[in-house]
Amino acid sequence: MTALDPFRVDVPADVLTDLAERLRRTRLPNEIPGIGWEQGLPLEVLREVIRYWLDSYDWRVHEARLNRYEQFTTTVEGQRFHFLHIRSRHATAVPLFLTHGWPGSVVEFLDVIDPLADPADPADAFHLVVPSLPGYGFSGPTTDTGWNPRRIATAFGEIADRLGYQRYGVQGGDWGAIVSYNMAELRPERVLGLHVNLMNVPPPSGEAAAPPTAWARRMGRTGGAYDAIQGTRPQTIGYLLDDSPAGLAAWIIEKFYEWTDQSGGTFVLTKDQMLTNVMVYWANLTGASSARLYWERRQAPETMVPQRRVSVPTGVANYPGELVRSLRPHAERFFNIVHWTELPRGGHFPAMEVPDIFVEDVRAFFRPLR
């Protein structure tokens, strides 16, 4: 049995000092007057982020919030894995993996951990496992190739074994959805339910895909530029992401603005939420290694879609601000869909944007499966 080593977040003071010095020395490019968002994150938005980061943001407050929860690291196939492990006080709680994507982290789930683990009704309680993907955050950089979604799913299954969980649910969005697909396909006898907030599968030959989402209509081809870069040149973009905190923040925060649901006319994420997520990348030097997952996907495209129909009961939460979606008949070719909801608000980061809606949909899906 490989050890589960207790872990606490404790970013060295010299890392924070170096960060502040780099932020003060940031060289910003010019901007075409009046261009707005047409060429990317506006200059004034980044200036305000840097000002707030230097003058108002307190990492230690958010570090302490992470450290409220029990955390561990373990090694699988030579790769370090970090995860939060929150055991509910309710004995009937069901184990549940919550898996993030890019440019997210375990920070995505901070507002939903307590409601999921400690509800008033024991019938809604979960023991939570919240892992950092390999190459992301406190799992640290990857040191070899091959960490595609299926290999990650296998490693998460090993972590479940080490925790002693024989039956568990899986939930994810973005890369977390793809990893969760694979967990359900690889271990159908162990996964009691699969819940995702991103469903993206190809239509049958000759059939049209789902109509473009609001995001796709707004962004068009430019919306996939990050994917093309990270999928082909993660090392090159990594020199920027791991050397310049302002560059890392611009690369990530642009996505928070573009991928959240702003149909109500307001931007719901706070600077503290966004910067805490950025800090998890910066403090662990994982800008380049997180981007590599896009390169790995191109080496193993078969890991993006189940190779056989997944028998595990599957729930799909459709948020109006999501980037892409599939039609239910197309999803049913690959999954045993038993729960399909159209939710009123939320985008690509629902656990951060609309935690109350996220929690209720997860509860509703798992209630009949316990």
C-alpha cells in the first residue's frame, strides 16, 4: 500500500516576496484605443487586477481556507497527486469525486464543499475527494508524457482504493468531465453514478451537432485559440505562464470573463476567487504542465469519448453559459442518461458561479442512486 501523506498548503514567504517584485516590474504592452475585448483581455482590466493583487489581496487568508480541509498527497506511477478529503459527519454519506478542469483548480469547489459534505439531511451527504489534476496546482508539474484523461482516471481509481472506497460517485466539468467519463467506463462496477456539467460527444455520421451555444456564437473561431496553442506548443507558452505572474493572470482571467454566464448583466466572480485560482498555478509552477493536457489529448484522442457505451447512470447539468453542449439523443449513444437538466443560470464554472444551483442538481441526481 502506497502511503497517503498528510499535506498542508504553506507557500514560502520568499515566493510571495518574489511575486510582488515581479508584479511591480510588469511591462505592459500598449493597446489600440477603443478596441475593448476584440484583441483579448483589455489593458485596464489587467492593470486593475495587478493593483488589487499588490495592494488588497491576501493569499494567507485563502491558504487558511484551503487548510480547513484535510489534504493528502500520494504517488501513482511516479506522479505526485494532491487531493482534499472531506469526510462527512453523516455515517450514510456517499463518496464523491469532484474533478476540476483548466484553467480551474480545487479552488473551484470551495463554496460547495460544506453544503455537500454537511447537509441538514443525512440522505444528501457526501464524503468528498477533490483532486488536483496531474500537472495542476499542488499535484505539481508532470515529469513524463502520457498523462491523458484515461491514465488520470486510472490513477484516481487507485486513489479511491487507497482511501478504501469500494463504491463512489464521480462529478466533473471541462477536463474533469472527460476524466469522470473515463472513470465510469473503466470501473462501471465501482462507480455508482456519473454527473457532469459539460457533455461534448460527436453526433452520428450525417447528423448535425447541437446548435451553437451563446458562447460559440459570440466567440466564433477565436474562442479556440488557447486550445490550439496549448495543444501544440505548451512548452513555449509555458515560458510566459511560469515566468510572468501578470501574463499568467491575463491568460487565465480572460477565460473567467469569457466562460462565465453574464446573461444577467453582471460578472459574478470576485477578484479574490480568480486570483486564488491563479495563485495555485503560480505557487506551484504549473502553467506549462497544466497546458500539456491539451497536447496529451491530441496524442490520445480516443480518451476523449467512451470506447463503449457507459452503463453507469449518468446525469447531465446543462448551464446556459457553457461553451459547448450535445443533444440528448447524441449523448444517449454513449451514456446511460437518467438525469438531464436545463438550469436557469451558470456557465463553465458553476460551482463558483452558482454554487446553490450546482449543489441542488448534484444532490437530485444522486438521491435515487444511493
